[in-house]
Amino acid sequence: MIQTLLARYRRAGASHRLFAEARYVSDPLSHPALRAMSQRELADLPFGRE
């Protein structure tokens, strides 16, 4: 019983991480590291042209 619950907990955590990574790929500005930066730090980031 406990092993079943533990397995479900691990799968839920893994799927949450995968969806979070997919969100960062589609919108790189939604990354938590960028949200924690000040405006000066954000201004120093290099953005390449495509």
C-alpha cells in the first residue's frame, strides 16, 4: 500500500517537472530565475536574433 502511494507521488513529481520544462521552452521569459532578477540584471542579458 505504501509502495503504491510512493510510486504515485514520484510519478506526479516527474510529470510536474516535465510540464514545467515544456513551459520554459515555449516561453523562456517565464523561467523562475528570470523572475527573480532585477531590471538591471535583465538588461544585461544577451538576446540573439533569429
